[in-house]
Amino acid sequence: MDNGKVCGLEVSAQELVAAWEGVRGRAVLRRFANTAAGHGALLRTLGCEGETVHVCMEATGVYGLDVALFLSQQPNVQLMVANPRAVRHFAHALLKRSKNDQIDAAVLREFAARMPFTRWAAPDRNTLELWQIARRLQALTRQRAAEKNRRHAAGVSLVMAVCVRRSIQRTLRSLDAEIRRLRREALARISGEPQLEKRYRLLRTMPGVGEASAVQILAELAMLPGDRDVRQWVAFAGLDPREYSSGTSVRKRTRISKVGNRHLRHALFMPALVASRRDPYLRAFYEHLLAMAKRKKVALVAVARKMLHAIYGMFRWHKAYDGSLVFPRRTSAAAGPAAA
């Protein structure tokens, strides 16, 4: 990290708590409103005119988005948006037993000072709006699934009130209409940017990826910086394997880390389920894992990870999906002598 002031920024709905090191090494703590005026006051207090200020905050979703975009536009501010789980483990390593906004701001300052500083790349407005629409679509889709379950339960009940049945139907019609409207908005954002539109069309060539899944996957991946490799994509999705072993006595089952974007994992689940049944190459990969005594859920997660690898290659080389590059199937001629 370059020389300069290091600031930890704890974000909540109404307040920002900033911590940095003042003169003679004294800790400085200041509070600001989480508003446009408060963001400007934070910038003036940090004194960014004469030196570079490194600011570290956690990925807190909507509450921290405005201040992150504001700080990323300042020429003398370098912003890092840290993984909350990494910060939490760092706090445990510092033996922090309590948690409040002041302690969290101080921990973020230490995190930025001691850990590799990865600068946050702010997305453009069109990509940001697509991401927001996709997240809203995902939430409404979950609500619709819950209402459909309630409709099914009401359909088999003999004592369900008629007004309740009608309320469920009205809610479902409203959700369906809102989902259709938001999908049109998402497709408009995609068609408004050539790269997004090209990647969307590439996604649609993959078996199991329909319109809804393509929008969700594209929106989440569009928030990643362009210089990330495929291993970082897998880690971003939380699909990287997590080993837990020690010596000869401790050896737990390997699982995925889930230290990543759960929305992207969820968006890949249904395409992986469909592709493991309908795509001959991914089905062969899925059956290959089952033949190796892997559990069905483990094999399905591996299919999702394989699909993410394929998407990375499709985006990088601008090629449509080719299953033979993902997992080449054994031909009957090749399998014949072995079987004999």
C-alpha cells in the first residue's frame, strides 16, 4: 500500500463511523450522517486534498452503496470493499470479544493497514441498475414460490376461507405482472450496452439457462472487475472447495466454502439441475461423479461450478457453448474394448 492515511468506515442505515490514526498515533473516531451531506463532511474531515486516503468498508448492500460510489469518484481516495466474513475472522484474530460500531470501524482500519489492499472498481450506472433489478426479481420470485405453496395448501383444505383463496390469487397475479415488468426493464438495460447484450446471447446458448437465469447470472457477474480469472470467479460464487483436515485423526468431508455471492450460487442451481439431465456432456459429467460414489448434491454443485468455468470461457473467447470442451463424452467405440 502507498503511504497515506488509512480509514476504517463502519456503515449503518443512518450513520457512518470513521476511524483513523491522528497525530502522535492517537486513534480518531468521528460520526457522520449517512446522507449526501454527511458523505461530503466525511471527505472534508479526512482532508483528502494533500494526500491519498485509503478507506476500507464492508460490503453492506444498499446502505453502503451511495457512500461507496461517492468515495470511489474522489481522485485522492482509494476504496476497498471487504468481505464481511474476512473482516469478522480478522477481528477474532485480534481477540476482539465485543462488537459495536466504534470497534468495527477500528477493526476495518487495521484490516486495511495490514491486509492486501484491493481497490474497489465502481460499476457504471447501467450495470448497477441491472444488478438492482435482478436482485429485486430474485426476491419477487421467492415470494411467488411461497404464494404458490400457499395456494396449493389452500386447494387441499376443506375449511380454507374463500376470501383467503381469492387473496392468494390476487397476490399471485400482481407478482406475475410485476415480474414481467421488471424482466422487460432488465432486458432494456442489457440491450442498451453491446457487451452485456452479447454476453446475454452467449448465456442463452447454454443448456438450462433461460431468460430469467441469464438475467440473474449476467447481473451478478457484471459487478466483477474485468481482470478476474476463473478461479476468482469460482471463489466469488462461493463454489470453491473447503478442506478440513489435521494430522491423521481429523478429516471432515470436503464442502464448498460458501464464502461468496449466494445470489450467484442460487442463480446457477436450476440451470445446473436442468443441464445435468438434458445436456449430454454435463449429464455425462454428472453420471461420472455418481459413479465415483459422489452424492447427488455434491455432483450437482460440481456441475454448477463446471458451468461457471464454461461461462468464463464463453465470455473470454466470445464463443457459444460447446459441451465437448466442458466434459468430452466417451464414445461407444472407446468404451467397447474396456467393457469386453
